[in-house]
Amino acid sequence: MGVITTGAKNITVLQSLSPPDGTTRYVNQVVDGAPAAVTMRFFSWRTALLGRYDILHVHWPELLIRAPRPLKARLRRGALYALLLRVRMQRIPIVRTAHNLTPHEAGAGAETRALNALDARTALVIRLNPTTPVEPESRAVTILHGHYRDRFSGMTLPESVSGRILYFGLIRPYKGVETLLQVFRALPVPDLTLRIVGRPSSGLETVISTEAAQDPRISSVLRFVSDEELVAEVGLAELVVLPYREMHNSGVLLVALSLDRPVLVPSTPSNLALADEVGPDWIYLYDGELTPEILCDTLKRMRAAGAHRRPQLSGRDWKTLGLQSYQTYLRALQLTGRTVRAGRNTR
């Protein structure tokens, strides 16, 4: 992909995300990697319905219309239909990033209908790995999930501790923390430890604390941690274990690989593809439910592998991905017939 020149088309993109906060959140990396020709705006319903922008870029669309109270959810669905009318009338293309195959928590029929209406108006779908199905295929653009090596450069990475197993990230029901706790406690190996790091959703904090109270080998930090704390926690791990019940794209997996720590994950098409990409002895795969035998066998295989090359993550730097996203925006503009002027960026 060529370098963007001063004659490039300057475009304004409304991201369906809150503004960056300087952490490893996906939006932070997207903004950092964007070329100068792209001006980013961030979502509010007022901006979406009344603001000026050339592209609407949607992530996790269900989050736009979900609300704790039925009335508020109904109002948000109505706002979404109004937004879809606006983008159709003004020929504003919608680009959607498919972070997962389906929402992790299922919604009601009215939500499904609203999301189907949004999908029908979507010009292009960015998939983060080549295994994501998109119908029709002509709408699909593959832009890989970026790595975090640049983000973590300059931070102190400690040496790994033998026998230390780590589970980290936002802790939600589909991510299988209960399974990992039960599997770990079934291993009568005194020199193994399990560390749980991250902010749990409702109910899971009690589950983790109860299990930890019954096994002194288990410890936890149940809150959002800073990047420096995250690097330290991942660095201390000998093995990261992510026993998700659903796993298609995972920023947590890319964080671990960016910090050169091996990971045990379910065998899925996307994880198989990533394992082939990064090279041997970094991603260990298992079929079915995680068991004590799988965990023990993975530790043995990993230790037998010894030292080897870093994970291969070339082509996943955010500047490259930002240029690919820019080209995708231009293609979406062509598909909808919306025109923007070329010139110097003024942001």
C-alpha cells in the first residue's frame, strides 16, 4: 500500500466508540494508527443524528441499542432507525468491524431486527481474521487485529515464574473462568499457581473469591489494571490460559503474544489460523472442554519446546492497519457515491 500524499482525500469518520483513554482499548490503537487524512469523531446519538461526518464505522453494534431499562432500549432502537434513514438519504456509507460472529449475550427479537436493518445498510465488513464468514463475500475486507508491541515498548517485562498460570482481561461469563478454576483446583501440584487479573462482570467476583479462599495457590486482582501492571502480570506468567466457550477474535490473545508468552486456547478456525501465522510453540490448542490432563500436558510440551523465535506478528502494526482502513473507507465512499474533496488535512 502506498504512502498517502497531501492530495489525498480527507475524510471524517464517526466511530461507534467512546474516545480513547490512553490504554490498550481497541479504539486507542485505531486512532493511533490512523493516517493524517482521517479525522476521527466519537459516538453520541446527537453526533450520529446531527453531526457532520463522511463514514460511520460501527463496532459491536448491539452495544448501541442495549440499555438496562426496556423503555431506554426501545428509544435507542428508534434512534438507530432514524440514523439508518439519515445515512441512506445522505449517502453516508456504513463500515462495520466484525469483532465476533454473534453477540456474546443474545438479545431479544426487536434487537435482532434492528441489527439486521443495520447490516442491510452496511457497505463493507472488516473482518479481523480470514476465517470470518461475510455474506456476500464481496462486502468482506480482511484487516488483521493489531499487535501491542509498540504500545508496550519501554515498559519493564519481568522474567516468567515457573508454574505460574495466568488468566487476564475483562472477565465475562462466556470466557470460562469457572472452568479454569475447577480444572486448576483438580491438579494436586503444589508448585503451580493460578493468577486471575481483570474486572469481572456481575456475580463472577464472588465465584473467583470463593474458589481462591479454598486454594492458597490461587490469587487475583479483580479490577481494571494499568498497562504497566498488565505487562508485569503477563511477564510473570509461564503460560496464559484462555478457556473461552466462544473465541473468534481476542485482543487478550494478541496482548500475550505481543509480550512473548505462550497461550492455551480452544481449537477454533481463527485460532488455528493464528497459530500457523505466529509459528510453532506459541499457541497451544485443545478440543472440547479444558481438563486437568490438557493443562498438565500443555505445560510439559511447552517446557520441552525450550527457547525459540518470537511470535511472528509482522503486518499487524497499527500504522499498516490504519492505511488499510483508510483504503476501505475510500472504497465504501465509492460504493455509495458519496464524494469528498481532496486536499490537506486540517485536523
